[in-house]
Amino acid sequence: MSLIEVENLTKVYGAGETAVTALSEVTLRVEVGEFVAIMGPSGCGKSTLLHLMGGLDRPSSGEVVIDGEKLSRLSDEALTRLRRRKIGFVFQFFNLIPVLTATENAALPVTLDGVKPAQAKAQARVWLEKVGLGKRLDSRPDQLSGGQQQRVAVARALVADPKLILADEPTGNLDTRASEEVVGLLRQAADDWQRAVVMVTHDPRIAAYADRILFLRDGVLVEEMHLDQGQTGSADRVMDTMRQLA
Amino acid sequence: MLGFELTLAARELSKRKLRTFLTTAAITLGTLVIFGMNILLPTMLKAFQANLLMASGQVDLTVTLKTGEAFSRSTLTRVRRVPGVSAVSGILSRTINIPDKFYGKTNVAALTLTGIDPSAAQTLRTYTIVGGRFLRSDDPQAAVITQSLADQLGLQVGDKLKVPTTDGAFSFKVVGLLPARTLPGNEEVLITLTQAQKLLDLPDRINTVEANLDTTDPARRQVILDQVAADLGKDYTLGGMSAGSEIMSSLQTGQIAFNLFGFLSLFMGGFIILNTFRTIVAERRHDIGMLRAIGASRRTILSLILVEGLVQGVIGTAIGIGLGYLLGAGIVYLETGLMAQYIHIQMGQPVVTLELLVVTACLGVGVTVLAGLLPALAATRVTPLEALRPPVADAGQRIGRRSFVVGVVFLVLGIAGFAVGGIKLAALGCLAFLIGLILVAPTLVRPIASVFSVLIGLIFAREGTGTIAQSNLVRQPSRAAITASSTMIGLAIIVGMGGLVFSITGGFLDVLQRSLGSDYLVMPPSVGLWKSNVGARSDLADRLRNVPGVAVVSSLRYASASGNGQDVALLGINPTDYARVASLTFQQGDGPTAYAALSAGRGLIANGIFTAQAALKLGDEVQLSTPTGVKPYTVVGIAGDYLNAKISTAYISQASLQADFRKTEDVFIQLNLAPEADPAQVEPRLKDILADYPQFSLVSGRGYVEQNQKIFDAVFGFLFVLLGVLTMPSLIALLNTLAIGVIERTREIGMLRAIGSTRRQVRRMVIAEALLLAALGTALGLLAGLYLGYVMVLGMSVGGYPIHYVFPFAGLVAATAIGLLFGVLAAIIPARQAAHMDIIRALQYE
């Protein structure tokens, strides 16, 4: 059984004449240790797909199963608990709490889960060391660069040992170097720490870090590309495919 | 888990120090007023109660006339005849207000002159003599005083003690000393009963019977007391004294009024909290969404916001309680000296009950948490998706149509209550009107803002600041409305009180002129407290009348009575002379007819308070209880004068007062000079005569009127200062809203600066917004205040102070000025902040 099973997922916004189909009959699977990128032109439904996979939104029809749990059957509370324990999120705008330190921000998911503060912080420190921020543990977000802030966010996504990492344009607000660092961390999460990583991006060079790329157009899954991380030129292949879709 | 919420709350609060301070200050002010006043007033009540208990606890039974007047000695015999009464003694006791400087530098405000029958008194009480000897029946010139009074006046046994009496100042010889007085109350001067009766011009009369009973068995004692009560009839009071209850009831009224003000401040505080937390939630939508996305439950979000409110509530309340204690204890401390000096009451320590502490804490914290609850619930509805959307400032907020409709209904009800009339409906109407205004305020923001922005546009010509300010305000109409509502409440109180004060002063000054328009006034130490003033025998008036150049002399005499079951002060006038020196202000009936009716027999002119209390109208018959039995009097007029405006009073002829109440003592004298008389010659002669009567002072009528006007101005000035303090929360609310607006729009302000706005323009934009907000609050406040003032004047009229409503133009102008001044004051800090913003940082602000 795959870690994520998405079956015939459809999302329609609005009703009647103004109804807009954001996602139509999407089916896919993601395995443990796999890094999947989702690409497509603006408005193709890639973010909607990510939101539905993360239980942030409810589908119009279809089903998302994460680690054997059908999201449609979960209450708001159970869904919240599932997000807290099984999913780690990385957002485009970092979304760190400005008044908390790097350690406290990274510790949030475990703190929210009721872990004692000292232990939660210890866990957070371990992950901050791993993402290379061992020297900025007590810095506030406004004392960190964008790349550093996003690395705190990655540590936060990993701290609760979730099986799945969902990243929504994680490099959208970063320069090239910081982008590469962050996506490198996501790659590491899949390879070294055996997490399933699903990332939405529109940057072919960033997408090229994935094992597999899913292309969406008008809410429909239109193409799937497998990449070999040993090979070069992956980014160009991705760009070609994007051009064909556009 | 709560630890995390506390940490986050503490960090967020310390990040926005100004906002935290202002929000907390709002709560502090409310709890301060409630706590402080509730410490002060019970402490005073307790002092009075302790005083009364101690004073009445000495003998088994005291009998007084309900009216407090003197009565015949025969009552003594009637008490003595009741089986079980073992000893009785008659007393004639009277508080004597002492004029300033009467005893040189030592200030004694009042003494109690007590005439006793030396032998009978000693069968009831044990008098310990610490120097000299006790009184003897054949001792008309002798007095026994306490060691403490002797020390105070520097007297020893054998020295003379001067006391003002109806016969002029009288000198007693101090023959004995009692131990120093430890009880609260005035110092007592014991003299013989016969001498007291002579000096107080009450021959053969007493005003208290003291008695001891032959048993300590409670059941048996009750039987005896019941028998005494039955024998004496309902005109007499048995047991403890009722004096001072008037002070207690006015203290209680004060407590209610201050509590009301405290609740209003807390209410405004609640508004401020509500506004702040709505902003906090709006500001942190992104953070909240993120927390929801990474697994925070709705309950966690709710408690995050509520804990932040709780922290502020707890801190604000704690500071408020602390400052309130200092306020209450400070006033108690300052008053202790005054109270001890003037009424010999020991104030004791401030009374802080656990109950008060708990109630205040619950109110302060409760209001904060309650006000934070709505925004907190809104926060729980923030979806995790909010975290994923790029932050875009809200361009506008929709206004609930339902609250507008409900508000209009309330306004209509309010106006209906006003139109139908009657104090109850008008009061309810006023409340409905206030609620209605608060509810429709959000909808009014847009139209009022556009009207005023035209004005502001004229002032800050062609900079576009007015337009931006207006649209900023309209962007958050309900926040603007909540802020304006708190300004409204503050200003409504000012306009309302202004209406009341102008109505009172307008009416009263007129009455003052009429009542005290005579050339000279011969004044006792305290006007209105007729009972404790020592007057003069009628020969003083005669001597004044005989001074060449004096045309007419008219006096007031006093007795207390009860009419139709209501206590009333009776003033005896000479109907013909009185009309020549002064006049009553008539509401019903007219002067000539009424004065003629007084001359003719048992006629009575009732003032407004007595009319209201006893439910009287012209022509009614009033049953007055007199020392000689119940007598019927006819109401021949409804009218009042200045001196007795606050006291339930009736005017009868001096002839009736003498016949029914045996009173001939003049307590107040007015006189007019002949047209050709020279005041410079007459005045020294009048002063010569009055030198024998130190309790009286000679004042020119015009001088007195002016002096009173000054007192009026001072009292109302103080009142307005107090009200000013109570409007502080509305200033805080304005400041808060503006500061929040600036913080919220940091990025926009950065953009404006980046594309070329000067600091000056940005500052003006904030000031314009402040003025718009203040104008809105002021407009609503004026409306609400006019209604409030009308209701208060109506309430006064129903309570027996008939005054005509005077439209408070000056109050409106003052309130408008205060409202706009608040606007400018509130804008200072936020405008500075906006103008000095670092452009780059502002543009990067999230």
C-alpha cells in the first residue's frame, strides 16, 4: 500500500453557472521515500491538489488516503491531529511567528501536540542542526535571511517525524542559492530521512530535484515524468514539457 | 500546553508595547474607580454606624419625638409609670454649631449642650469625675466638660467657658471634668436642665427621656418596651438614635453614582478590548492559518487569543485594584483629620472585604475576557488555507444589515419614550436611544465621514489626505463605530450633566436672587441645618428693628415635624414682613393669596420636595404631628426658596409655629434699609447688636448671592473635572484605534512615502482620520447627551427639585471642543509613528 493514495479527486468551486472545476478526476500514488513535484501553468489546480492532500480543504468528490486513513471520514479535530502528526508543511511565505525564536518556531508542531517545552525544544534543536542553523537557534525571524527562515520552516515540518512533507512553492520567495539549499534539504528528507515529499513549484530547475514530476493542466493530470537523479539535463526536459503544455 | 499560550501572549504583548499599555490602561481605569470608591464609602459608613451604635448603647431605653423636637416633661411621667421602668431622666440636648474663630485659634466645629437633672441623671449613668465636682441642681452657671475639651480649649476647673445661646453668648463656670471623650460625636457640655431650657428658649421642655429597666431578661424587656411604645403613641421613637441616617443615605447614593461611573468606564474598556482583539485577529490571520495547518486545533486558537486577553485583564485589574486601594485609602487618610475635627468620628482603617476584591477582580477580568471572546471565536474560524494565500490588506468590510435594522427599531422606541413623556418611559427611551445609536453607528460611518471629510479637505487643502483618511475609516466601519461609541458615551455624560447643571444653575440663581435679595442677612453658622443652629429670642429682631434707618426685619423660625407621615422642616415666617424682604418662587398658587392665608390660620406653603414626598396638591389638608398633637393644615401654595431647596420644607406663619410647636426662636433674619438710610451709618450699629450673638454673622445680601454663585461654580467645576477623568477611556479608545490603523497599514504608508508623500502629508493623513473619528463620536455623543440631560432634569423634577430644562448650548460647544481636542491629542503619537516610519522596513512589513 502506498503512503498516499489519491482516487478520482475533484474540486469544484461555486455552483451553477459560475461553477469552476479546479481539479478533475485526479488519481495518483506517492511512496515512502519518494520526492514528487507537481507542475503546471498558473491556475492549473496544483495548489488545490496539494491543499486537498494535506487535508486543508475538502474535495467535492473522490478520496485522499494517507497512511491508511481516509481523510473524508475524519472529523475536523481528527484531521487537525493527522496534520499535526503525519504531515509537515512548508509554505511559500515561510509563515514563522515573528515573536518566537527559531527553536520555538521549529518546535511548534510538537508543542501543539502537548510535548513538554524542554523536550520539544530539544527535538527542534536537533532538526535545526540538521538544516544547518545550529548557530541561529535563538534568533527571531526578523534576524534571519529568507533562506534561513525557510530552513527553519523545513525543520518545523520535520520535527514531529511526519511521514509526509507538503511544500507549496517553497522557493517562490528565495534567490537561486537559497532555493537550491532548501530544495536540497527536501531531497535529503526523502533520501536520508525516508519521508514522502510532495512539492508544488513552477521552477523547472527546482522540479528537477524530484524523482517524479506530475504535470497538470486545467485541473487534469496530463503528463508524468520520471527522473534519474544521476542524470544531467533533467531541467531542460522539464522545461520542454512545460512549453508543450503551455 | 498553557505554558506555550502564555509565552506567546507575553511575547505578542511586549512586542506592541503602546497598544498593550493603552488596552490595559482602559481596564485599569474602570477597576480603579469601582475598587477605590467601594473602599472609601463603606469605610465612612462603618465609621458612622459604629458611632451611632456606641452613642446609643449606654442606657436601656431612650425616647425621642420622631421629629426630633422638644416635648413636654409630662412624657417623662408617662414613661416612669410603665411597670418595669426603674429609673428615668429627662434631657434637653442640642447640637450647637460654633462659628469660626469663636474660641480663638482652636477650631471647634460644634458642641452638644446637654441639660440634665443632676440627681436623676446619676441614677441612670455613672459619671466619673476626674477633677472638680459634678453638677448640682442649684448650679445655673456651672458646666461639666470632658478632659479632652478642656485640654483643647486650655481650660481648667474654675475657668469660664463661653457658649453661643439664644440669649447671646453665655459664660459658664467649669466646675468639674469628666474623662476624655473616646466616643465619636461632638464634645458634650453638661449643664443643668433648667438652665438649658432657659438658654435654648424652651421652658419646661425636654427632647430625650432616658430610662433603665429593672430586668435583663430579653423577653421581659421587650414586653416593657412594647408597653412604653403603646402608652406614648406613634409620635415617639424608642431605642437607638436615627440621627445621621441622612448622611448615610447620601453616602449610599454617592456609592451608587460612582459605581455607575465605574461600570461605564469598564464598559468603554470592554469596547477598547473588543477593538484591539479584532485587530489582533485580523493582523494574525496568516499566523493563525499556519498554526491551523500544522495542527493547532480550534480550541488551541481560541485559548491563544483568550489567554492574551486574560493576561491583560489580570494585569490591568491588579494595577486597577492597587491604584484603587491607594485612591480610597488616600481619601480616607485625608478625611480622617477633618472628620475627627468636625464631627468627632474616627474613620478607622479602609475596609477591604474579600467580596469586594472578588467582585472587582471578576468584573475587570470578566469584561476583558468577554470582550476578547467574539474576536477569539472569529479567529477559530480562520481556515488553514489563509496561511497559503499571499497577505493582502482588506479593502473593506461589509456591514451587517441586521444590526442597522435593530438599531433603527431601538432609536424609534427611544424617540417614542421621549415623546410619550414620564420619567420611567423617558429613562428607558434614553437607554434604547443609546443602544440604537451604537447599533446604527457602523452604517453612519460612511455618510458622516464623507460630510466631515469635505470640511477637513477644506482645512488641509488639496493634498488628498482627507480622502485617504475617509476611505481608511470607511474600510473598517465597525471598528470606527466602536471607537466612536466609546467617545459617544464619554461625551454624552458631559453634555447630559451640562444640561442638568445649566438647568439647575439657571433656575437656582433666579431663586437665589428672590430668596436672599434683602439688603442684609443675619446668618447662622450653617444654612439649612436649622436643627443644630442656635438662634435668638425675638428681642434680637426687635433690637434690630429699632435701629434708625432699618425699614423692615423679617425672621425665619424653625421646627421639625412630620406631615402625612413624611419628615418635613417647618419654617415660620411673618407673612407680611417676609414678602417685603424676600419672596418664595411659586409653582402653584400666588404670593399675596398664600401669605394672606398663612396670616389667617393653619395654612401651609409646601416646597417641591415635600410636595413630591407627601403627594400634595393645592387645597389639600396635611396632618402635621406637633408636640401638642396632630393638627390639620391646608396647602395654600407650592413654592420654595433657595436656602431650603434641598430639604423637604413647609412654610407656616410664626403665629402657628408658636401655637402648635411652642417655638419662638429666630434662626435666620433678613432686613432691608429705608431708601434714605446710609449703610455706612447703619451697619456699625447692627454689628454692635450682633456682637452679643456670636452665632450670627451679618452679610450683605448681594455679597451672599455672589458668594453662592462662586460656590456653585466651584462645585460644578469639580464635577466637570471628575467627568473629564471619566471620559479618559474614550481618549484611549481613539488613540488605540488610530495606532492600530497605522500599524495595520504600515506597508501602505511605506508605499505612500516611497512614491513621494512627505512626512507632513502622512502625519496629516492620520490627524485627518482622527478628526473624522472624533467628529463621528462627537456627533453621536451630542445626540445621546441631549437626551440624557433631559432625562436627568426630568428625574430631578420628579424627585421634587422642579427645574426647567435649559438647552445647554455652552455644553454642546464644550463637548464639541473636547471631542475634537481628543481627536488631535489621540493622533499625536500614531501620527508621529506613521510619519517617522522607515520606508524600506515598512515596505517589507508583514
